[in-house]
Amino acid sequence: MLTQMSSLESARASIAQARSVAVLTGAGISQESGIPTFRGPGGLWRNFRAEDLATPEAFARDPQLVWEWYAWRRGIIAQAQPNAAHHALAEWEPRVESFLLITQNVDGLHDRAGSQKLAKLHGDIWQVLCTRCGRRERNELVPLEPLPPRCLCGAIQRPDIVWFGEALPTEVWQQAVEATAHAQVFLVVGTSAIVHPAASLPAMAREAGAVLIEVNFEPTPLSALADLSFRGKAGELLPALLGA
Ligand code: BJW
Ligand code: ZN
């Protein structure tokens, strides 16, 4: 624990000096808000893995099944509140000259905690997209009716979310790459770091000279690359690292 203590001091020093920061978050940051992660315990839904459901092929085969998964998740998220980790990041943002919070999460908890400089790589669970005319709209109904929801044009809508095999929104991705290339500190929180291209950002940051700091329950493929790697809960570690 002594090593984690002195690493904490060292991380706090890098954080205090940094004028440009990028943060990458994953499902682990919302775990303490009661939202199941994808690959951890409770990550399965009716024995399906995210990889079985979060694809255009799965939706084409059985839109009802995929929508039932999203409706279940929307019900959980609607009940959840941002936790101390989301709040610590929102409070950090105005203290740094150049800041970007890059999230893989679709749950909207960063917005609700007050983060504004936010790049949502994988979309938003409260937004839907027409499969025919491409029209987007917000839909915050819980429970969601009808299921699947329909566009004004009559066609089925889909979640406005990036599935496996689909490209990330170009501008959002560009913004993330740019912030990564300029970051003096790059903080990674609660991601298994296996889903690309998001998982390539930390290495990009490290190569560009950033101090790479990881916060996770368990070791990940990034842990060996990170300058400082902290094992524990985001809701406890982020306030300790970022607290003014
Ligand atoms: C805690 C904690 C606590 C828990 N405190 N920590 C090789 C190289 C590059 C790409 C590929 C490749 N092989 C295959 C690909 C393609 C694929 C991919 O990466 N597959 C991998 C599985 C290998 N990628 C794609 O398809 C992407 N698109 C793409 O590549 O397009 C190419 C293209 C270009 C041009 C035209 C067309 C195509 C798209 C990826 C989309 C991912 N979408 C999902 C689901 C949809 C969103 C949703 O429904 O919510 O996004 S998958 C799912 O995984 C979700 C997540 O955002 C994403 C990442 O998961 P995350 O956040 O890391 O969660 P977990 O559960 O994995 O980890 C949680 C972590 O938290 C754990 O480590 C815990 O220890 C920790 N933790 N509690 C701290 N309290
Ligand atoms: Zn339509």
C-alpha cells in the first residue's frame, strides 16, 4: 500500500501541473452507480454477450430482441445517479486549460454530472435513429413503448449507438485523436481496453509523450504501458487523485 500511496502523490503532482488533459472512460466508471459492465459479473443479459447483441446483424435478425436488451438497460440507467467519479471529472474540467473527456459509455451519466467537454465515441442510449430515413431524435421514454419504436416515416428506429463493425462518428473521433495527441496527462478509467479503436488512444497518448495513468479494479492490457496504474474503485480513487 505504501507504493500505491507514493504513486498517488506522484500522479497528483502530474495532474496539478498539466495544462492539457484527456480522459478515457468505460463502463467501470458507472459500475458504482449500479449499471452492469459489459464483461464483468452481471454483464450478461439472458445469456447473451454484448458481442452477440451489439451488431447490425443481430438487429437485422431480431430487432425486438436487441431492443429488449436496450429497454432493460434504459430502465436501469434511468434509476441510476452519477457517482463520485463522474463528479470528480466534471469538477476537474474547468481547472484545466485544455480538457476532453472521451467516453465509450452511452449512459449519459457524465452529462448529468455536469461534464461539458465530452466526446461520446459510441453514441447515446437516449437517442434513436431511423433505419430508413436516417432521422435522429431523443427518446427518453421508460418503459419504452412501442417496442421497437417507430419514426414519423413509419420505419423502425434503432438505438443511435455504434455497434461492432460500424464506424465511430468521424468528427467525434477526430476530436478525441487531437486531444490525445496534445495531452500532457492521459487518464484511463474503468475500461477493459479491448474494444478498438477506443483502446488505441492510450498508446497514442503515451507515444506522444503524455503521462499515462490508469484506474481500474483489475489489471488490463494497458497496465504494463501505464506510467502509474491504480487498482481500486473509480468512485474512491478519482476524488483522491483529482481533489483540489
Ligand atoms: C472498474 C469498476 C470500478 C469495473 N472502478 N474500474 C482489432 C483491432 C481493431 C479493431 C478490431 C480488432 N478486432 C475486432 C475489431 C473491431 C471491433 C473490436 O474492437 N472488437 C474487439 C472485441 C476486439 N471494433 C469495432 O467494431 C468498432 N468499429 C470499428 O472498428 O469500425 C471499423 C470501421 C471503419 C470504417 C467503416 C466501418 C467500420 C466499433 C466498436 C463499438 C463498440 N460498441 C459497444 C456496444 C455498443 C454500446 C452499447 O450498447 O452500450 O460499446 S461494445 C461495448 O464495449 C460498449 C463499450 O463502450 C465497449 C467497451 O467496454 P468497456 O467500457 O471497456 O467495458 P468492460 O465491461 O469491457 O470493462 C469494464 C472495466 O471496468 C473492467 O476492466 C473492470 O475491471 C473495470 N471496473 N468496476 C474501476 N468500480
Ligand atoms: Zn424515418
